[in-house]
Amino acid sequence: MLGRISKLFLVALLIIVPISVEAALVNINTAPAEELETLNGIGPSYAQRIIDYRTLNGPFQKIEDIKNVKGIGDATYEKIKGFITVGDAPAPSDTGSSTSTSTEVIAEVSSGNASVASASEAPSAHYGASSLSTEKIPMKISVDAGRDRLGSVGSPLEFVGETELPYTRYDNFVWSFGDGNVGYGRVLTHIYEYSGEYVVVLNFSTESGKAISRINVKIVNPEIEIVFASPERVELKNNSQVEASLYGKSIWSRGETFVFPKDTIIKSGQRISFGSNLTGLRPLNIDDVQLFGAYNIEKQVGDRIAYFKKELIAKREELANMTAISSSLNKEEATSSVEMRKNSEVKEASVRTGWLALLRRFFLRE
């Protein structure tokens, strides 16, 4: 009797266990990052890679396809294959690869388990032959979080190249800022001298492949003016149609300078006052303070002083010319006065001579 009960228990267990296991499987096509992280060997980074892979390439068709995700090889697959499922995966789509954004570009990989999708991207003007969007392995190379930028003439902008690949000495970040300047390194700062819309291209290369990322940068020349100044505060106004960053600019008065910190922004049409307790500036009036770009302040102040010196020299020359003209006029007036006096004396002498001759003829009958 006991043996029969044991057999019945085993049969029931065999029926129930598969159902429980199936219910506990993680669907790698729909599971969020938190659920994926419950798998053995899958941390936050790999969970995000799985999500990025299925977002870019569509649903996994079979559980073995998870090995196409960067970093998940046979060893990891063996640990998790009994705990994952693809569910009712839809049939593969022939719509081609998605368009690359600046938050994610795709690596050209020459080794590993990567498979290459068909090249269907739109033509681009990049010099390099590396693909923007047709490869399988997302490397997450981005330029400052992948967003387009709005900057001001003379204000520094920070650019950051990001990748989830482990850093190696073979990593190479090359930036083309669109204004003729080139920069090197993962993190750097660039200043645009002129307004315009620029395309910033980041070329990344490492031992495992290459990738290209690009963003758009719009640079404006904001109309910032000083509208009020006193020993207590300095007030600035943004007359532009867009918000403007004051980072990289400074206000200068009486040999003292205050440099605006990062992300000091004035909205379009707005005014902001900066107190003397913050700036250390105490101008007497609006003519006693100047607005400069913070990069190479000494040169700008020197240029301003040179301009005033040039104006002063010009005014001195103008005054000297006016003095010379005045002196010449005075001399001419003096000469004319002498001549007039002489002419008057001659006339008077002539008149006197005429009267004497007339009297002599009248009285002396000459």
C-alpha cells in the first residue's frame, strides 16, 4: 500500500513540476531589467545589453540567440538556458535595421558570435566606412548622453564618448567638431568662435572593432547686455530668441573679474542680477563694467584697453589739430587786425592831409 502511494506521489510530482518550472521561466523577449538580473551571471550591464539587443534587432527567435549578446558566451548560456524562454516569438521582420541615434551606435566587430544584418542605412557623408546602424552588437558609444546641443559663441561645451567595453590602451576617440577643429580623447571641451549649426562626428576604434556617432550642435551668438550697474549689483538681460549660457563669460570692472560658473543660463527675454557680495565688483555705473568671454580674458581686457588707448590718441590728435587751427585763425585775425589798423591810420593821415591843404588854401590863399 505504501509503495502504491509513493508511485502516485511521484507521478503527481512529475506532472506538477514542469508546470511550475515553465511558469518560473524568464521571457528574454519581454522581461524587464530587474527580472533579467535574477538569472545566474546576468547583472545590470548584461540585462541592459539584452534589452538593447532585442530593441535593435527584434525578438529572440530561440533561446540560443541570447549568445549573440555581447559578453554572453557558452558558459553563461549553460547556466541560464534552463531558466529562460522566448515565449511565442514573432516571425523575423525584413524591415531592415533601425536608424542610429547619438545615444547608441553599433560596432563593426570582426570576431565573436556577432552576425551582420543587411546594410540598408541611408547614405551619409562620413569619411570612414564603419557602419552607423547595421551591426548586431550595441557598444553604447555616445556623445554627451547622445543629445543634440545648444551652445553660445565663446562658451565651452563638454563632449563625452561613452562605451560599455572595458577600457584598453587601444581605445581611440577622434572628434570632428564641424568647424575645422579636431580633438582626441574620451572627454574634452570645445569652444566655437562663430554661430552656426555644426555636425559633430565621433570616430571610435578599439581592438574589437569601430563605431561612429554623431550629434548636431547649434551655436548662437546671444544678445546679452548689461542693463544696470551699481556698487550693489550688476543686471544682465538676454535679448535673444533662445536661452543662453553665460558659462565661459565674465563681467569686469576696475581691474576685478567675475567668471560665470557652469550652467548659468538666462532664459529668452529674461533679466538676472548678480550682487556685489557674489561678484566682488562695485562699478559706479553701467559704463564702469564690461562683459567678456572667460576664455583668454587677459587678451580681451588688453584688447579693450588698447582700443581705449587708440581712441585717446585719436582724440588727442583731433584736439591738437583743433588747437593748431585755432592758433592759425588767431594769427590770421591778428594779422588782419594790424593791416586794418594800418589802413585806418593811412586813411586818417590822408584825411588830415587833405583838410590841412584845404585850410591852407582857404586862409593863406595858396
